[in-house]
Amino acid sequence: MRKPRHINEKLDLGVDPEYDDAVGELTRNFSLELGKKIGNLFMELHLQDQNMNVDTYMKSMRDIFILLNKRNKGISPKNDAFISEQDILELVRRYPRILSQSVLQKVKPNLDILDNLSCMDIQKVNQLIKQSKGYIFSIGERKLKETCIFLDNIFVLDELGRKRNAVEYMLSDLGEKNLQVSTKKIYARLMHICTINQTNVILKKLFDFCYKRNEEEYKEKYHMSQEQLENQYVLPDAENIETYKKSIEESISKIIHPEHGETTDELRLK
């Protein structure tokens, strides 16, 4: 039986061995209903009109399901961090570009970066995946490391006095789309505020201000242009990640521990 030109309500074995392997692996490892759901999603997203053939779709879906399902090891299906079949289908529905090989190749390396941040773990990253609109997958590996390693050394203080790591806050609350913001720009702005207050704990409203305000508004509040800020606070080179990480830690340490040797626990915030 030849494989149909498009998927209808079930997964049919065809003449392409890779297609057949993908179908077989999904059938063995997941629910009986998944085949129909995957077929329906192909039609719903009109992928055939976007030059994606059935073979590519099936192989990409196989890879996504196998990769994300492995992250459930040791996690109960009742846990909010468990990634269900429906969660994966919803992710693809929100972000169909994950089906392309260029994006798919970034998924595991980028998730490994997030898993290894001091404030994160597999369960927290799983929850990010379940709500993601794709930014954590599409951004380049170097840019992701550059931004997250810096923010991993900053904390955000909310209105109730709760302190959270800035990476977790930015990805979970402020929005993962902010990964697109220039690291150079956000580094200069946040370092300037840290310097003013001699602390790496920043009020939520000021952290949000750094991300969401344009250059004119920032200059009006702090009397420094973006160019002046970036000349004063130069983002370390991130080609060697270990060297970059050390440079970030040292730069922030100098702010928290001024030359006179005193530290401050109070937030002298504007």
C-alpha cells in the first residue's frame, strides 16, 4: 500500500522506510489515539500548503515526542511538570516552526542550557516548555547562554518582598519573547541600576522598566543615553563561556562589595 499524499485520520504505512520507522516508533511508545491526533494536526495547520510533506512532518513529530517524553523520567503524570501528549501537540500548534530541522536541532542544546542554570531544574524547564511560544527553541545557543548566564546572577524583588532569580522571572512571568532583547542593552541597564544601589537585587518595577521602556524613557529617568551606558558597562565577550561566566560574576561582585569593603542589605532604590 502506498503512502497517501497527505495524512487523513490515521497513520498509514507507506513506501518511505523513514516514514514507516517514525510511525512505528510513535505507535510503540505512545497512545493508540495519538496517530489520529497527529494526522488531524497536519491538516489543521495546513502544512501541505507550506511545502512540508508528510515524511518530514512524521519524522519531526517522532523526534519531538521522543525528546520531550524523555524529560518525564521520574515525574508523575499528576505532576504539573509532566509533559503529556496533549502538551506536545499544543506546543506544535502554537509554534509550528519547531517542525523544521533548523529549529529542531536547537531544541535539546537549548534545553540543556536552561536545565543547568543554578535557579532551574528539569521540572521547572518542563513547565516552561508547556507554556512556551517557541522563543526558547528558536534563539541561538550562544545568545541564550549569554543572556541567561548574566541574569542568573541577578534577582528580582516583587511587591510582596519575594526574591526570585531573574532568569526564572523573565522566562516565566515577564515573557520568553524578551530573550530577543539585546543582551548588551539589558546588561548595561541592569548593571547601572545595580551600581546605583550596590546590590544585585532589583525591584520588579525597575527590572520591567529596563526591558519594556525605550531609550528615551530610560534616558529621561537615569540621565544616561544607551550609548553612554554601553560604553560604561561593556558586556564581556561570550566566545568562551567559562571565561564569560567568571567575568560576569566578578563584575557583579565588585558592585555588591564596594572598594571600602562594606556591603549593603538595604535596597537604596529610586
